[in-house]
Amino acid sequence: MRFNGRYIAAIVIVILVGSFFLFGTVFNNRDAGQAAQDGQAPSRAPRVVYETFTAEEQPGYLVLRGRTEALREVSVRAETGGRVVEAPAPEGARVEEGDLLCRLEVDARQAALDQARADLRAAQQEYEGAVTLSDRGYRSQNSVAALEAARDGARARLEAAQQELANIYIRAPFGGWFDRRDAEIGDYLAPGASCGVVLELDPLLAVAQVSESDVGVLEPGMTGEARLITGETVTGTLRRIAHQADPATRTFRTELSIANPDGVLRSGITTEIIIPLPAQRAHLVPTTVLALNEDGHIGVRIIDSNDRVRFVEVEWLSDAPGGSWVAGLPDPARVIVQGQDFVEDGAIVESVAAP
């Protein structure tokens, strides 16, 4: 029987491949046995580089971003209607409490006041005459009481007429700056219309919103520093910390009170507020080692004494030359500085100290 050449070649190839795997297995087993006899086992743990960091006393501070605000901002409005006939205070002028901002025309108010005074005199005379007649027995007590009520009504109308005339003078409710004029001479102001806006700028407020996690470290009376975008740096005192959070942002309004006697600092300026906090133990680590876990919390991967990886959540405190100050690490801490992105929490690694 004759064999086909192709069948013979296939049989030879199968024999060669089988021999290769057979001898490879034998030699691998021999090498593994030799390594076991020598006390060595092939390492499969990933290699990481670590650096040891120790904690230091680090002054803490809280940085907030906000704006300056006037202590008070009031739109001074007319309490009666009328045409503006005088506006002595220029825009931007310093004003004191009671200074005239706008004056309305007298119109018929003076006549109404004169009439009220005449009515009161007549009512007073009728009442006094009735009392004299009553004492002599010619007038009843009821008629005297009616005239007394008429006199009191006339007195009330006089007071109303006097108040109506006084309302033509629109005055500054407190000392400050007449920041904006809303009415000029000749304008008609209806009751409730604005003559202008007065600001109280001493003290000036630096206002910011504080998160839920940070509001607990603040107390009224703490000192702080405000750095205005216009270049000024001033100190102040925490005046108020809101007790109720903004329902939309879940943050708390915080006010830093700043002395501003000359009104040099203006309202509405973007400001950075820095509040010093008590010193705490912290580590200065490279910023590149900071990572987020599955829950979105910031932390650092370290290795323990058994070369096991641990993810430790930390509190970021501040940036610094060479890294970031963080709190929450053990002291000392072996922080993975190379290879941290390729190992998971709980993994056993081969650790090498950084040079």
C-alpha cells in the first residue's frame, strides 16, 4: 500500500509539535523544582515605589470667594405725591442722617394746614364755652362731650396736615453715600416712588457662602482677611454666620465686617476671604498622588507593614510649593508615588523605596 506524500508530511508535523510541548513542560517543571530547591519563587506581585512622609504642624485656613456689600442699602421713597422742586444732594456725595435729598412742591398742603389750625381754634372755643355753661347748669354733659370729641378730631386733622406738609422733604435715613439719584427737578413722584439710593459703607461687608462641611469650624468674632480683586487687602471680623442654609445651594451666608470710615472700599467687588483656623497635624505630599475612590472621595494610596495597599481618605487643606497639605494619613505614612494607578485597595505589592 502506497502512502500519499501529503499524509506523511502532516504526520511528521504533528509528531514535531507534540514533542515541542512535551519537552517544554519537562524543562519548565525542572526549572520550577530547581527554584523551589533554592528557596526562590517567581514573583507575580506588582512593583510600586513608595516614599515615607511624616506629619508636621500646619496652620490651617479656610478660603472663601465672594463679594463686598454695603451694610445697608436703602431706596429712599416719597410718602406723598408731588413735583420735585429741589434736589440739593449730588450723586456720590457723602450725606448725614436727616440731610435733604429731594423736596416736593408745597402745592395745597399749606392751605390745608392753615384750615386745620383754624378748625382747631374754633372747636377749642366752642368746647371751652360749653364747659363754662355746663358749670352754670345751662348745658348738658352730653353736649359737652360731643364738643370735646369735635375738638379732638380737629386736633387730629391738624396733625395729619402737618405730617403731610413735612412729607415733602425726603431726607437721608442714615449717614452714608448718596449713590444714585432716581428723580430730578421737575419729575413727579407718586407715593412710593424713589428719590435715590443711600448706601452705608462703614463697616463694609465681605460676603461669601460656606459649605456644610466647613461651617462648623466658624464662629462669630473670628478674624479674617479679605483680598479684593482691586488690589486691597484688609482685615475684619466675622459678623454673622447664617443658621439656615440656602435651600438651593445648601450653603450658609457668612459676613466679614471691615472698617471703611472713608468709604474708599466699594460695594460689589469680587473678594477672596481667608479665615485662619487652629493648627493641625498634616502631611505635605505630591499632588500627583491624590486620587478619587469609587465614592468620589479624595484620598491617597499607601502600603502598610505587610506591603498591602490601602486607600486612605484625606482632607485637602491647601496647596504649597512641592505638593499639597492633607490631613488624615497615619504618621508616618508610606505613600505610593509610582504605580499607584495600577494597584487596587487590598492588593499585595512588591514595594521599593524611592531614592
